[in-house]
Amino acid sequence: MDAGFIIAGAVTGLVVGLTGVGGGALMTPILLIVFGISPVTAVATDLWFAAITKIAAVFVHRRGGNVDWQIVRRLWAGSLPVSLATVVSVTAGMRIGKLDWLTTAIGILVAVAAIGLLFAPTLRESARISRIADPARFKARQPALTVAAGGLLGLLVSLTSVGAGALGSVMLVALYPLRMTPHKLVATDIAHAIPLAIFAGTGYLIAGQVDWSMLLALLIGSVPAVLVGSVAAQRFSATWLRIALALVLLASAAKVIAS
């Protein structure tokens, strides 16, 4: 069992616990760049890594009453059917292992997620102004837009393992600028991501693409770390961590695309 995987799992787990972000956006580039894992195996293994790690985190956040289950259900209404359809397409004949663009797609999505994290405060303020200026119209559009956002996340996560946390949190900030406090954002994003990762990972599991020994090593590091991060998140301002994480993701994305 490679100690490097345990360390990578611990670092990612801590970040996920603190911010709700980093499962796919951080772990997948690490597997690609640092360990040289093939894109399909990295995506497949990371989906199950993210699901199990976030199960540990959500119990801590749920005790704090921070999960907004109405929003989670709206996201699931879009993400789970799209994820299931994508998984069926993959297992029914789409030879995802032959998709040469997969690594580039992962790099682009990580870069988009990083930019979203950097500009999240600006996006929140713009959405807040729109929400206050025309509250009736804004609230009327929230349910359908949340379902649509979930559908987009379902597609992206199923193909690349990236997006449930980083892109999901940015979407929630834009859709619920007044309702989403920092702690609610982390908890709600994590709760939505768990079944989505499981749905998306099922197709790869059936195709035999999950590296179980690597997954076990990653989880040995991540589960204790995500619990520590989740507890700390209750009383910790993660603004500086968000910025640092975004810069790391941008560098990782550039490296992934260049490779």
C-alpha cells in the first residue's frame, strides 16, 4: 500500500471537510499528475473515494443542522436521472476508455471550478442584488434553475468526477445568495454529492475500472482527516483556504491540460 496515496487522501479529506470542495477537483489531478494513473481509473476510483469520504463528513454537518434538504432534493431531481442516463450510456457501449479528450476535459473543468471559487464573492453579491431587486421573479425561477444545475452536475461528474463540490458550490451561491450561509453551503453541497458520486461510480464499477487497493489507501488517509475538517469548519472561516485552493487548482489544471 503506497503511503503517498494515504497522504493524498488525508490532504484531500481535510479540504473537503473544511470547504465541501476538492473531492474530484483536487484528487483527480493528484492521481493524474503525481501518480500517473490513467484518466479512466482516476475518475472511477475518485468517484467512490468522494462518495465514501463525504458520507463521513455529512454526519458531522448534519448534526449541526446545516443541510438544506429542500435544495438537496431539487439538485437530486436533476443530477441523479442525468447521471443514471450517462452511466447507462457508458456501460451500454460508449467506450469511455478510448476518449482521448478525457484528460483535457478534466483539466478544463478543474480550471473552471478554480475560477468560480476565486470569483464566488463577486458572484454572490451580483446574485444578492438581483434577489433583492426582484424577489418574486428570482424565487419563482429558483426551483427550475436548481434542477437544471443538478442535471449539468450529473453529466459532468459522471464523465470526469469533477464538479459536485467546486462547481456545485458556485452554482448554489448564485442561486441562493441569501439562503446559503458558508456552513450551510458546505453541508448542502456535501449531502448532494454523495448519491451523485455513487450513481456515477456504478458504471465504472461494473466495467471493472475501480482500483480497490488504491481506493483503500486513499480512504485510510481521508476518513479521519475529513472528520477533523468537518468539525473545524463549524468555527473556522475558510476564505483564505478557498483562495489558496483555487490557485492550486489552477496550477493543477494547467499541468493536466499540458500533459
